[in-house]
Amino acid sequence: MISVSGQVYNDTNGTLLQTLELNSVAPTSNCKSGFCGACRIK
């Protein structure tokens, strides 16, 4: 289970990015283009 700003998303046993995308959340990321670090949590 992932919680973002009070909204809870079902875990898909994938990566954080995969879980958010499968739950219709589109975070800014460049993982699929080969550039890591864009979605880093502070």
C-alpha cells in the first residue's frame, strides 16, 4: 500500500512508479528513457 497526500494506492508488487501508474497517477519521471533520479523523494 502506498499513501500520497492522504490518497491510498494498492501495491502491485512492482516498482513505486509502476504502482502509481497502474493507479492512474502520473508522477514526473524519466525512468523509461534511461535517466534516473527525476522522481527521487526528498
